[in-house]
Amino acid sequence: MGVMAMLMLPLLLLGISGLLFIYQEVSRLWSKSAVQNKVVVITDAISGLGKECARVFHTGGARLVLCGKNWERLENLYDALTSVADPRKQTFTPKLVLLDLADISCVQDVAKEVLDCYGCVDILINNASVKMKGPVDKISLELDKKIMDANYFGPITLTKVLLPNMISRRTGQIVLVNNIQGKFGIPFRTAYSASKHAALGFFDCLRAEVEEYDVVVSTVSPTFIRSYHVYPEQGNWEASIWKFFFRKLAYGVHPVEVAEEVMRTVRRKKQEVYMANPIPKAAVYIRTFFPEFFFAVVACGVKDKLNVPEEG
């Protein structure tokens, strides 16, 4: 009996590995078919995450509209995508659009340009975001407004212009790449956190309003999206609860991971996704159920005058 069990164990492991491989391949093919021929608009496509989203959706056969505020970098992205395109697979030449979401006055014209080109938008990925840190008394009101324009008013303006087309066609998906700070705030990021709270609130409300029209609203909230080569520094970060918490929060997920999650979110039509280590995830619930404890931990960061590292 013992010999049979020893013989069965490798076979069982081999079978499980085979099933996992089949599942991954089916999921990959399913992901591509989910966006084949779909018109996909990606804002801030020249950022690290924007580039990875462009790569994933372009490979999947989407008709891409790549938005960014630097034309040269958009052209570089265009060249990168077209140079690696597999001629055996159907891919489409991306359309490039110059767009600065902080300039609200031009957003409507850009949206109309996209609709005039393709006639519709199937998937809108609101990826653009501006990060800023500093003590609240050192940040000017003008800068606060700029952060709100880029992170809140810009995305909702673009969404509002494209939304009637989705409603009339009774199909579409809007993805907001937000941040876990849309659920709780930490020191030295007042305007940034406020803009993320506002954006999350808007799209949560929108989700309920457009459900009857079969328009899906999804939010993907990672911790900070790190640059390609930034990793946590070595050191005694566990000296305080706050520093341990912030290390888990600040060094977030890689752009490739977020882009793949955005694709899964589109494919499965998920409504809300958190991409974070267990500590930041737990902080969301601690903020809700044990607010006094949460505020005390956060206040430790201010008292220790932690030199907050820059996000990618």
C-alpha cells in the first residue's frame, strides 16, 4: 500500500501540473479573444503601466487608441509595438492621440476625434495619474487643483464624453486604474489621496447607474506602481510599526503585473480589484473597523518624521 502511494504521488503532481498548464493556456487565449477587434482607449500610454497595457492589448488584437502628452514618446511606443507584431496573428496599427488630461479644455475634442475615427469605444482604460507628496502646509492650492484636474476631472470628463456611445450601444467597459489610497490616506499625500478618493467615489456611483445598460465599470487599485528596476532597499525597516507598514505600501507592484490584471479584469468583467501586499489590504479593513488604531499607526509616521521614498 505504501509503495502504491509513493508511485501515485508523482503521477498526481504531474497531473496537477498538466491541468495548471492547460488552464493558463486557455486563460491566455481567452484573454486575447476577449479584446479581439475591440476599440480600446488607453490614457497615459507612455507611462510604464500604459506601455505594458498597450503591449498586452495589442497582442490580443485590439484596435488601440494610445493617448499621451508627449508625441515623440508616443511614436517610440508605436514603433515598439509594430516592430514586434507577429505577422501570423491579426493585429491593428495603433492610433496615436496627443492628450493631457490635466488640460480639461481639450479632452472633449480628443474624445470626439476618437469617435469620429472608429465610431465607438468598447473599452476605456483610465490610467493617467499625477503623484505628489509634501506637507499639507507647503502645498499650494494651485497645485492641489492641478492634481485634481489630472487625477479626477480629466478622467471623468473623458468618461462622460464617451459614455453616451456605450449606453446607446448597450455595451462597453470602463476601467479605472486607481490606487489603494482611494480607500485610506497616509501623511504627506493629501491632494493625491483626495483625488483618488474622489475618483473611486465617482466610478462606484457610475457602476450602479449604468448597470442596466450592460456597461461594466471596473476599478483596479494597486499600491504604488513601481518602476521597472526599483526594489526595496535593505535595512532595519521594522524598527517601528509605521515603517514596516509603509515599506509594504510604498514598494508596489510591477507594471507588467498590473497590465495583466487589467486584462483579466476586462476579460472577467470584475468590478473591483485590489493589488497589494497583505499589510495594505489589512489596513483597508482596519481603517473601517478600528479607525482609532489606524489613525494612531499613521500618526507614528509623522512623529518619526519618516523620509518617505519617492514612488516610481
